[in-house]
Amino acid sequence: MAKLRAVLPITTNLRPTKNPRRDSNATFSPKRRCLSLFNSISSMRQLLQIHSHLLTSGVLLMDKFLTSEILRFCSLHPAGDLSHARLLLLHAPSPMPSSWNHVIRGLCLSSSSADAVAVFLEMRRREAAPNELTYPFVIKSCAELLDLCIGRQAHADSIKNGVEPVVYVENTLMHLYGLCGEVDDARKVFDQMPHRTVVSWNTLLGVYTDSLMVGEAVKLFGEMRDDVCEFDGTTYVILLSASALTGRLGFGRWIHNQIICRGIEVSVKLGTALVHMYAKCGSLEFAIMVFRRMPTKNVWTWSAMILGFAQHGCARAALDLFKRMKNCSMKPNYVTFLGVLCACSHAGLVDFGYQFFNEMVHVYSIKPNMSHYSAMVDVLGRKGRLLEAYNFIKSMPVDADAVVWRTLLNASQLHGIRDARGVGEAAKKRLLVLEPNRCGNYVIVANMYSEIGLWEEAAEVRKVMREEGHKKMAGESCIEIDGTNQRFLCGVASTSVYDKRINELLHGLHWNMKRHGVTDPSTHTQLQNFAFAN
């Protein structure tokens, strides 16, 4: 009853006064009084009361703008109701474009991308005219769905309606094409833009980086500098990500220097990107320094540092930092646990691996993804507990993907002598079913047979590779020397001074291993292949 009394006074302000001359509110029309109420209500209950009054008074049928305002509250207010908004929109006789925009935007922002696209298609069926505020959220929804077909139709429709040259429409188009793998189309949109903002440049930089076209991203950054475009924090975050992907520490340091020289405020996001870059590029001490100097850290900052420790084999440091993180009342996320499991794998901490995996699921209610399952299989596999790893895969609530089975196969190759139960054979069969055309899988199987002396089986696998036309990709590695990236391809001779020195060193290592009787077959074989490939 108390709630009802709190709601009922809302419509009293909409009733006509008995003596307009004595009432100061008389100068306001019912529409204006209603619009002022829209700014003061805070619940759907209050909105529905106003809506009911407008329906019974007949005002709503004569004024489409009031319908649009009701839809705006339902779609965009935190207390709104999108299902009610969609129902009201579809039953409205001829809604304004803003009414459609409110509902499409609300559905897009609430991750109901399929519904947002469906409302847009209904809008076009009713021959309502979209505008520059319609397309960004429609195209963003198509990008979330990876629906290139509808996205291209929306692009064509925006051209027909003359709104394609609007900068925020073009920015979302680049985002769509980038997510769908159409990098050339994203570049065409960018090249045809009459006006570009820093968001436009950042969007295409992100497209190149996410597509692993780091060289193009760096080239675009040069164009951005020549265009005298002012960079922002997002620009540097993307460039640091590109540096981390390629391991170009010199470039990452240069970006860090630019941030300092230009006086860019190091936000939590930018600081996290710096930690991630230094850790990925092998400069763990600088990653630690940046991490310690950050006054504010979020879960991604802690996770980047934990993962950095784990990838450098500093398992104890990673687990200690994880403990500190929890003591700071920071709730870990799925990336945090991925780093923790990686640390357990490197340190051979099987019991801790199980403990943290169960903690992730039962304490923090984080649903494991394939990366977590693969990491747990690696924890068991590195320790030689192959059957246990196989049983873990079979107990998974979802079907394991090729990465999980490949992790088990690699462990079987590493501990072939302990594989008395034929775990490697089972992993091989499943992997070749999931990825029958991946050459690397056949190489792992052939090497596994060779290392345990099954030469005929190894020869048969290589025969299958030849018959089916599978060609082994040349092994490649890349290191940075004096600010320049040096690439090394297996089997390709090089005249580089660095290559000659490295080959001399490898030959020396190989000779000394033979002299001292090194018997580890995997290390000996890998070094021998590398040393005599050039």
C-alpha cells in the first residue's frame, strides 16, 4: 500500500486545474507537464501510470514524440524494460525514427544484438527512414553477431539514405569488417572517409593488430603522425598490444617514451598494457617496475603481472602475487586463473593446479573455457600423469577441442616411455578426426613414433602426409637485435652476420653435447635439426 501511495501522486500533475487563472501550472500544456515528469520518474511502475493516463486521455495518439519519450525511458533507463519497449514499438501505428533508434540502441547496449537487428529489419519493412543515429548500433550488433551479410546490407542502406559519410557510421563499419576478417574492406572505408577523428585511426589500428598485421599497424601509425593527428591513450594501448604480439621490445620502449614525453596520463588500462608488453617482450624487470609504480590497479593489471611471471617460469612469484591479490580484496577473473594454472604447470604443482581449478569453479563461479581445460591437461601432462590427464579430458562437461588433445599428445611425446596405456595413440586418433588437414598434427605423431623407435609407423605417417599433400611449414623464430627484428627460418641459409654467429654457437653446443654423451633424445634431436638446417 505504501508503494501504491508513492506512485499515485504522479498523475495528479497531469490533471487539468479547475481555475487555470489562479494556478501557475496552467501555463504548461499537458504535454509539457508530462515531459517534465519523464525527467523525475525512476521506475517502470511510475512510467506505466503516466502511460495509462496518456492512453485514456487520448493525448498519446495525437503526439508521437510522447511515445518516443516513453520508449526512451523503457530502452535506455537503468530501471527500464526492453521487452515492454519492443512491444510498444511494434504496436505503435507509425513511430518516429527516434522511437526505433531508442529501442535498437537499448537492445544493442544490453547485448541483445540479434533482437536489435530484428527490430531494424522490421523498421525497414515498415518503410521507416533510418538516420545517422540508427546505423552505428545496427552495424555494431552485426559485428557482435559476426553477421557480414546483414552488415553489408546495412552499409548499402546507409549509402542509399545518404548517411554513410558520417564519421561514427564509418567507424562502426571498419569495426564490423575487421571483426569479420575483411581487412581490405575496412581499409577502403578508411581511405574514403572525408573526415577522420582519432577514433577512426584507432579503429583501423585495432583491426590491423587484431588481424596480426602488425607491420601494417606500425605503417599506419606513421601515417597518423604525418597527418598530425593527436594521439590518445587508446592509440598507445593498441600500439603496445602490437609490440607485445611481435616481441618488439625496442618499439614498445619507444612508445613508453612517447607517453612520458607527451605527458599522457597513465590510466589503469594504459598501465596494464605496459605491464603486458614488457612481460611478453621478455623484460620482466620493467614489467615489475611499472606494476609497482601504478597507484591504482584492476583485475586485468594483476592478471597481466601474474601471467608474466608464469610465462617466465617464475611460478612461486606468480602464486605469491595471486595470494597478495586476494588479500587486497581483488576478485580474480578467468585470465587470472589461466596465469595461475600456467604457473602450476611450469613448477609441476599438480595438487595446487587441482586446488586452483576447483577454486575457480566452486568459489568464484567462473565457468572454465577451453584454455583452462588445456592448461589443466598441461599441468598433468608435464608431470607425466598421462592417464590422469586423459581421464580429466573424458570428464569434461563439454567436448574437448583440438588444442586440448594436442596438449595431451605433446605430453605423450615428452613422456613416451610412461605411456603404457596408449594415451598418446588415443589422443592421436581424436586429434586427426578433429583436424585432419593440419600438417603439424602429423608431424607430432611421426616424431612421437620415432622417439620410441617405431620407425615403420613413423614412415607410414609421413607417407600419408605426402599422399594427401600435407607440407610441413618451415619453423620460424624472431628475435630483436639492436632494435631490428631478425627472422630465422629452418632450412633457409642466411648471409646475416648474426645468423653465422648463432650457427657457429649451435654447432659448438652440438659438438659438446656429443662429446659429453648427452642422451636426452628430444633436446639432442631439436638442436641437431636446428644446427644442420642452415
